[in-house]
Amino acid sequence: MRILLSSYAFISRKVTPELLGQIAHAGFEGVELFCSRSHFDYTSRAQIQAMAEALNTNKLTLESLHAPNSRDLSATREGGTPLSICEVERVRRIEAMDELKRAIDVGEDLPYSRMILHMGGSRETADPRKRDAAFSTLEHLVLHAHHCGVTLCLENTPSEMGDPAYLRTFVDETRLSGLRLNFDIGHAHLCDGPAEERIEKCFEPMRDLVASVHLHDNHGEKDEHLPPYAGTIDWPAAVKLLKTSPEGQTLPVVLELKEKTGHDAPAPIELLESARAAIDKFEEEWG
């Protein structure tokens, strides 16, 4: 298991060498960068090269990118014009595909292994037209990513098209070569059914295609992105489940916390200290 940190915890800030230094000092081995131009401008070659230098200086690896969810220069997921691989309208779908290709192309100057994608928005309903649109988009993107040495990973989300069983069926039926899955344990804790069964229910259809994990907690009602052990996930049971992944002990685990805003928001160092404490407990559980 490799413990990594998503830059989503600092999404309203620019990723700077100083911030990367603080992440490294907190004991993380690598990062997953969230693609928002105001946070990390994946379209600027100069910024990509500067990022490569800063990561090298701080002895951090870039393990993955989270695909952009918006076309605009928005600092958060919630703002901006949505960008989706499920766009039924052809012009908008091509615009989305082109933007995602720009993000994939980061790998030409700054190598990374995986790009995490959502199957549409947070409330995307299952629709044959959207499924066909996603297939058309991913057919192009998988090939483009392969040339950059990047594996595309679809993530389970609290939506019909992001449902684990739907994702697995989609991968099996489309036979898109090399497409993998990213298991988001916090999102799994929000699915339907008894709370004690949700995570296993979501993990089972994804298990043998899981290439990485997003780690965060909640109270089973909304997507809070809390540190592990701060919500109601049964972590001892969850750890046992994750260890059954074919990736086993080498499974990349990305801590994906939500940024707190307002006058009482913690400084980056404080957030990293609490994140590190939660990860230490998780690693002890992992054994």
C-alpha cells in the first residue's frame, strides 16, 4: 500500500513549491493533482515544467491526476460549466473530450500513471444515450491516454451512472482495453442499503479492476470528505476488504479530503497534521 494525498484538500489555492514541501514534510510519498486551472493549470507547459521541478525538489511523485469537472477557471467542483464524458450533444461532447485530452497530455512533460474520471455529474441518471456518449468519448480517450502511458480509471459516485455495478457492466460490455476503476470508499458509504453492507456491496463488482482507492469518511448521509475515523465507516472491516484487491500490498491509496473555508478554516500545516494522524491510524490498521 502506498499512501498519497489529493490536492483537492487545497483546491482554492494554487499548488506552490511551498505547499508541496509541507505535504512532503507531513510524510506523504506522492500526490494526486486535481485539474482545475486556478489550482493547477494543466494547459500551461511552463506551469507543468515548474511543477515537475517542485515535485522533484521535494522528493514527491505525481501518481495521478483527477480529471477536470468544469470548463471554466473555477476554483471548486461546484462552480463553472460542467464538463462531462456523457454529453449527449455532440459539440459539447467534443469540447469535453478536447479538454480532457489537454489534461492527459500533462504526461508528455510530467509522467503520471492514472487519470481519475467521473461518469458524468453527481446526479447523472442512467440513460442509453448518455451511455453511448460515454463510450464514444472513452474510446478516443483510452487510446490517447495509452500513447501518454496513462491508465484511465472510472470512479464510483453517488449517481446511477456512477454506481459500481453499472460501471462494471459498462467496462465488460464495451470491452474498452485498459480501462480500470478507482474505488472511492466515501462514495460507497453513501450508496443504498444497510450501512454495514454498503462498502462491500460496492466493492465486489469493482474488485478485480480496482487500480487505486480514494480514502475519506462521512456519516453515511452526505459527501463530507472527512479524514478516516472521523465519520461512521467501519474501518477495520474496510481495511480487510481493500486488502483483497488484486493490487494487494501495492494498492495506491489516495487521501482525498475536502477543503474547509471560512474564518475558522485550518492552515495547510494544521490540515496536514490531522491528515497524517488519521493515516497513521489507518496504516496501523492495515498492519
